[in-house]
Amino acid sequence: MVQEELGNVQKNWQFRGLLPVVQHILCAGRDLGSVETVENLQECLGNGTIEASIDDFCKQLSEKPNMKVLKKLYNLEVSDDEIVVSECDLQDLSITPLINALQSQKAFSMLDLSHNLLGNGTMEALHKVFKASDQHYGDLTLDLHCNRFGPTALLQICECSVLFDRLEVLNISGNPLTDASGSYLSTILKKCKALYSLNLENCCITSRTIQKIADALDSTSVLAHLCIGHNSPVSGNTIVNLLSKLSTLKRFAELNLSGLKLGKSVVDALCHLAGTLSLSGLMLGGTAVGTEGVMQLAESLLKGTEELVKLDLSYCGLTSNLFSNINVNLFCSILELNLEGNPILPEGGNTLCSLLVNPRCSLKILVLRKCQLGLAGVLHIIEALAENNSLEELNLAGNAVTNELYAPISDQIIKDGSEKRDQIPDTMKSAGNQVVLCSENLECDPLEVADSEDDPVRGEAAGSGIDDSASSCQRNPSSHECLLTQQLAVAIGRAKNLQLLDLSNNAFSEQAAETLYNSWTSSRVSSQKHMSEGIMHFSTKENKCCRVKPCCKKVLPAC
């Protein structure tokens, strides 16, 4: 019995986290205060009883322990200096045990309270925690996004002198700050001399607050990252004034204006900023800058000494003309590129294929969701990854054209002449160089596959862990197996560096999806899928799909 209890003590003692299971252990009247001495407990077993004291902050307040909080606090993948309790349904009252525990912890470098239901009461309690710690050194990150913090929550930061030297990152996006927070934000920018990252996205602020932020900046500021997207209304003149101030900062490198409508005057100011500073990140999603604006901006970005790392041009009204005219060197250094919602069509997709096969391409994340590529365009993009060693995440969701029944047969689909025109079943033929894709009211006839094991398509299909089209269609003629599905499977099997692939909402049948997933698993040691109601995610266990909310994804570091 004692041996069993000892095992439990050793197991619990090894947990790392904010709330210790075992506070201290007494053995034969002697206090064992270190992990090393736990291994010597057996020497004391014959001398008396073992007493273990547990400090439970929940029990002190008659609060039921929050298992979500406990699980996150004991996450061995998180540093002891990082307190991460996001998405734990915490409110101002239920967070009290954690606040009390923080007072015991005293020293930590990051506090993540995002995606809870916390309000100003929590911020008042945190003020007391920081003030009691009296720690004036060491970097500090406060992630408070997506809660219920109001303007006076920022007052607690303004009145906490301990934070003036420590606070480096403040993310308070998704909170109803309103324009009543303007003077507080201005004070934070002036007093917090170490602040280099400020995220105010979707905080219900307008031009008035943005102007106060601009006025608070001076050449001594170390601000490097600023996010003010999805606030309204924000005038063009106010943004121009802000950009003018940012251009005077020595370290500024990343700007997020997503969701703000940018006119020509703002684009001109952005070009000046890009030509003056070395930007590493520029997020312009939903700004409607258009092809002409991006072309103008690209010229300035190419002049910068620092290579752009992250670029978001989603829903900017870009067309395929951009990709045929823009300097491909702009994209070679980018690690994360988002082109979602732009009608770039197959023509623009071809240019992106050229980028992906370029040896200089360093892309790690590429988002091409809802770009009207067509299923053939989707195939071409994935095929290009056979010659790409950098891309890890690819989003091709929603690219099937409405009522798409045809896809062009190009040299990229009919590789090396292995599929001849007379090998295509009658139900897949049409005029010109078109092939009918299988639909619910069409039957796929078996493809004529050569008996020889040297046949390229059959060999590749077998190597990808999929059935050849002939045998599959013969066994399941209603499953609508077709040439494009087979080619996609082969291409997915070749894209071995890819860790996450999103093919959602592309009208693939259940059987086609399973065929593609089989190919995914054939070239990866660990893999998993998420398929339901149009969702079609393939991923590795190390890079799970839907693992984090988009607003919680960390910015990719520069190489």
C-alpha cells in the first residue's frame, strides 16, 4: 500500500505547472523539499508515516476545480514560465483560484487568457498580482484577446508601474474597447518603453482612437508590430497620418490593416512606408486595394533590404493579370502567402505553379481558398509540390467551379502521353480538349489500363496506395472514379513534404475523398483526416488541422 502511495506521489511530483499537486512531503518528521530526495523516500518507509500537504486554491474558495484549466497548466509542452489558459470558460469569479495561484507563482513571462469570458474585474485582480510581484525585469506577454474587457481594463495597465519596463506584447483584440480607450492606449504607448507588439483588431475603435495612437508615437518607440484591422469607421486621412508616424520608427516591421478600405492616398502612403522601412509582414486582407494597388506596392517592397516574410492579400480583388505581370522575386522570400477570395483563375494558378517549382521558393503556408482555380487548377498546384521542399500547409478549399462538369486535359494531366485520347472512356469525352468530370448522374466506364507493370499511371497509382481506375470502376461502377481523382491521388502521394492539405468544399464524393486520403497516408509516417459535411482536411499528427483558431496562429519567424 505504501509502495502504491509512493508511486502516486512520485507521479504527481513530476508534474510541471502553476498549481502543484504536492506542496511538501514530510517523512519521519523530516521535510523533503526537492525532487531528488523523492527518490530516497524508500529509505524512510520503515521509520514512520509519510505526510503530503496539498495546496488547493479551489478548495479554499469552495470552487469546483476547472479541469480545462488544470489540463492546460500541467501541459508538459509549455514552459513553466508560460501560463496558458485559453478557451477554459473562465469568468471574473471562476478565475479567482488561478489569480491566487499567480500570486504564489509571482514570476512568469507570458499570460494567455484568450477566448474566455473575462471582464474588468479580472484586470483589477491582475493589477494586484503584478504590483505584488515587484518584478521590474524580464519580458512579459499579455494575451487577452477575445474576452469582455472594456476601456478601464487598460487603466489597470496604465497605473501599474511594474509593467512599464516589462510589457513587450499586448494582444487585446476582439474586446469592446471603444473610443473611450483612446487616452489609455496613448498612455500605454508612451509609458511602456519595451512594447514592441500591439494588437487592437476588432475593438470597436474609430478614427479618433487611431489618431491618438499616431500622436503617441515618436522616434524613441520600439514598436515593431501593429494591428488595427477590422475597426470602423477609420478614415483614409487618419491611416495616412498613422503611416507617416510609423515611417519614423527605427524598428517597425509588421502592419495589419485587414478589413479597412484603402484608397489611393493610403496606397501611396503604404508605398512610402515600404520604401522607407524594411517590412517583414503586411496584412491587407479585405482592403480592396486591387491589382493596380498591389502592383504599385510590389515595386516598393522589392526595394526594401529586408525580405518580406508574411503577406496577406485575401479578398483584395486581384485577378490573374497580377501574376503574369508581377515580379516573381517578390514571392520568393515569403514564408506565408494568403490569396484567398481572389478570382485568380487557372491562368494565375499556372504562375503560382512556376513559383512553387522555383528552387528559390521558401513558402511554408499557401492559402488559395475560393480562388476559382477549378479542379484541374487544384491538380496542377498539387502536382507542382513534387518539386517543392518547403511548403508545409496548403489550402485549396472551395475551388470547384459552380456546376463544373468539365476540366481541360492539359499536358500536366496527360503526363508523358501515358493517357491517350482513345483511352478516355466515352462518358468522359466531349468536344475539343475537354473531359467530363464524374457527377451524380454520370457513370464512369472503366479506363483501359495496360497490363504491363511499366505503365506510368498504374505504377504511380499502386505506389500511392490507391486502386487503379479500371479495377475500381469495375467493382464500384456507381462510385464515379475518374481520371482526375486518380491524378490527384498520385500528385498527393508525391507531395511528401506537405503536412496539412485542405480540399474542403470541392464536391468530391465520399469514395473519392477516401481514395485521396489513402494516397496521403501512403507517403507519411503519421497521418489523420477530418472529413464531415464538406470538410476535407488531411494532416499529420504533428500538424493537426483546426488545431488553433486563426487569430491565435503565431507569426512565422524570418529565416
